[in-house]
Amino acid sequence: MPLNWYKNIVNKVKNYKNKIGALEHSVLDEGQRFRDIFERNAILEKEISERTNELNQANKSLLTLRHIWGTMNSSEPLSEVLSTVVNGLSNELDYLYCALFQIYDKENSSILKVRAANDNEFAAKIQDILKHPLENIEISINEPKNIVNQSIHSRDIKCVKSFKHIFLGSNPEIDSEKLKQLDSLFANRSISILPIIVQEKPFGCLIAVSIRNELSNTERNFLSLFVGQIELAVTIAGLFEQIREQAITDGLTGLYNRRHFDQCLSSEVDRATRLKQPFTLVILDLDHLKFINDTYGHPAGDAAICHIGKVLKQNARSVDIPARYGGEEFAVILPGIDVEGGKIAAERLRSAIESVPVEGVGTVTASIGVSTLLRHTGSLNELLELADQALYRAKRNGRNQIQIATKDEQADWQLLALDAFIDILTKQHISVSSNVANQLIQKLKTSPIQETNLTGFLYFVVESLVKTYDTVYEGGYTQQKIEITSQLAETMNLPDSEIEKLTLAVLLHDLGNLMMPENILLKPGPLNDEERKKMLEHPIITAREILKPIKSAAPIVYMIEHYREHWDGSGYPGNLSGDDIPICSRIIAVASAYFGMISDRPYRKALSQEEAINILRDGAGTSWDKNLVEMFIKIIQKEIEPV
């Protein structure tokens, strides 16, 4: 019994030991398994963290690239686009330093100069080494030993480990000591030189210093793609630049156009006023353009205009702003130039214009007016008026000369208008019979002028002529036309100022007809196409010439210019239609048509009022404003006895 009990105890102990051993092995196995899992999780966590950082960096890079590419494909100026490129590479894509070189022509060779570069600590270090900014360095494009030239000519990416290689073989002015310092600047960094080819022509290159020691295939492919986008951006920017140039450039002369000139003039006035620095305005007018056109043809007139444009460009400083101001009128802004300097510059222009004959024309001349801001006036409008007045004084005094505005320049618009009339009539700017011209001049010189406003005075001088010759062409209807158009304007609730301008426009329209050459005015038969064209254009030419010196009267010219527009858009000169046609122009159109129909002509008898009204109604809605026609008819049926 005791022996069996002992054996049982021993067996149980052995069993327990076996179970404990198995359990220990199991615990050890599980511990190892947990340690393996933990290690794998740690490795996985590290890999996830690395991939997350890479993904974040990739997202950051993509956002940067999106911004850069957005700028590349925008209408921003090329300089801003290229600055965005190099700054984006260094600031956002972790390149230490970037510079973009462009090829420029210099004398009989080509050079590379920095067009855009980083302005960071490395730029400062490069400047300290070279003793001047990298932008001042010129790399000859014709040095075959230079690695940059090799990259451009082979159109292949080149990689170097030292910044000094950018200048080796092409810049002997950079001595060995400076090259040594450049060598240590980006020690063991990968420096990529990427050629930029635009429309199959070398444009320049991009130099990018990487934070990495070697250029991987992935990075090489990325940079190649990036440079391709730069090439596209340069092309797009060039197209936008062409569009901008076309928008501000006169097509015939290549000078700035009137719109851009006006903007520059306003800016220059603001700048000069703020800095209390004078600038001079020069206005030129080509002498005898109408004579040149009539005698030699319009191509010859264009050649004369181009000649003046060429002279202005050749004599302009980089800061000057030469422009074609009108048909034969030009203007130049001379920043920082006082009146004495302006006079010298104007004489240089006058002499240059006269000194070189124009092919097919011969010698041409120009009359010039000069005014200076802060010397003659502080106002933009007065500056223009004073220069214009000086210009017209130069014309009155014989042309081909310079006149300077003075502080006490006679700004009385009555005398200015009188001079303009006399100048037009005596110098034959437009065809006027000598009898008409002489009688008007005498009337203007001897008649007292009591009016105190512009339209009142102009009304006086124009009416004096129209009254004298009214029976020659208009059958005495001018006064009736004025009264009826005024009533029509009042019915439409136009302001008094517009009615005054409308009245003067009607008078000027009739004056233009009176100034027609007598061979057309009194021709017994129907007019041919050329004569009809002159008949239609003459009122417009007359208004432009008479009111040209008086800028405040420009709306009157505009009314007359557009009275040949048709309601359906088939008229001229602007093919305007409907309500886009100025209301006063529509009124003049209806009145001129009606009174022209009821007036005798050398080649036909006057139509009756009923016949004229029927024609107006037939053309209502096509040639004329339908509502205006009906209002006009109601007025004339009350005011005018049937003919």
C-alpha cells in the first residue's frame, strides 16, 4: 500500500513537470510570436510613417506644381512666370538654388544672362564670391568647352558636382580663387543643367541645385517634364505679349496708340505731381497731309505718317513715350524734362523730320507745340490744351516750327475758335470757295462777340455763314430745321446742354454742305459715286476740322459722325444699330433726310411734304428710328405748311 501510493505520487509529479514544461515552451513560443508581431508592427508603422511623409511631400509638390503650372499657363508677364518657376523649385520642391538663363543677342554674338533667379542665402553667397550679382554675368554661347553651352547645343540634360563648371571655359574674368570658392559652395550636390528649347529654337537653360548627391532617373524625368512646361509657358507668354503689344500699338507706325498714351499721360501727371518733378509734353502735327493725299495718293500720306513715326522712335529715350495721337497728330511724353530741354528735343524732332525726304513725296514738315507740367500748369487737361494751342499757333505762323506754351497763353476759346475758322478757310484744309471764305473771315473779324459759352459762340460764327448762304443749297430751311430738331429733343426730355450741342451739330452739318466744292454743289445732273461719297462725308470733315482745337466740343463731332448710321445696322461708319446710335445722331438723320427731300436740287425739283413723309415712314425701322419718325412727323405737320 505505501509503495503503490508512492509510485502514484511520483507519476503525478512527473506528469505535472511535463505539463509545466510544455506550458513553459508554449509561453516561450507565444512570447517569441508576440515579439515577432511587435517587430513587424514597428517596421510596418515606420514604413507607414515614411510613406505618409512621402505622400504629404508628394501632395505638397503637386500643389506647388499646380500653382507653378497655373502661373505658366496664365497671361502673366514672362518675367513673373519665370520668377514663379525658380522660386517654386527652391522654396517648395527643396532645391537649394535655381537660376534661369536666357539667350540674348549682343553685337555680333549671343550671350546667356540670368532672366530669373532665387534671392536666398545662396544667391548672397554667390554675389559675395563674384563681387557682384549673378545677373551681371554674361556667358558666351559660342564657347564649346562650357558645360552650359554643351547642354544647350546637344539639347540634353547635363549634371555636374561643382558650381564652378557653369563658368569654366567661358568667363576668364572669374579667377581661380573665385572658382575654388564656387567649387566648395555646393560640395557634392547634384547640379542639373537643363536646356530650354522654344519652338525648335534655343531659349536658354535652367540650372537647379538639388539637395541630393546624385540625380536619380525619377528626378531626371521630373525635371525634363518641368522644363517642357517652361517651354510651353514661354510660348504662351510670348503670345500674350504679342496681344498686349497689339492692344497698345498703332498698326501703321508701330508707336503707342492713343488709348495707351492717355493712360501713360495720366500716370505721369500723378507721378510728377507727387514727386514735384516736371515733365514735358510735345504734340506734333504733320503739315499739309490733305495736300499730300490729294496730290500723291493715300499710300504717300501713309508713308509720310510712317516717316514721322520712325523719327520719333529713333529719337526717343527708353523712358520717353511716343504715340500716334490722331490721324496726322503725334505726341511724346518726356519724363523729367523741363521746358528748355523740351524745346531742344522738339527742335531735334522737327529737324529730323525735315532732313530726310519721304519717297514719292519729298520733304515733309511738322508743326510742334510744347507744354510743361508744373511750369505752365498743374492740370492734365490744361497741359493738353496749352500744347494744342501752341501747336495751332505754330501752324498759324507758317508751320514747320515750334511754339512753346506760356503761363499767360491766351486760353480764350472764342479767339481759338476764330483762329481755327480762319485757318481752315484761308489755308484750304477743306474745299471752300474763295468767296465764301473771304466773306466769313470779314464777318468774323468785324462782328462783336457777346456770347459767354462755347456753343453760343460757335453757334454765332456758324450761323453767320449759314444765314449768308442758306438759299444757295438748303432753300432757307436751316432755321426751321433747328427749331424742329430742338422741339423733338425737348419732347424726348433731353437736357438743355444736349439740345445746345444738337443745335450746333445741325448748323455744322449744313455748313459742311455749304462748303462743298461748287462743281458738286451746283452740278445740274445726278452725282456719280465719288461725288456722292464726298457729299456724304463733307459735313463730318468740316465738323472735325472746325472743332479739332476744342476738345470739349468732341461730343458734337461724334453726333455728326454717326448721323449716317441706320436703325438696322446697315449704315456707317460704325455699323451701329438701334439704341446704340446716339440719340442726337438719330434726330439729325431724320431731319436732314426730310429737309433734303423737300429742297430743290439742280438736278431735281423738291418733293412735296406728303411725299417726303411717305418716304420717312417707309424707311422707319430700317433707316431711321421708327418712334422718332412719328414724333418728327407730328411736329412738322403742325409747324410747316405743305409745299
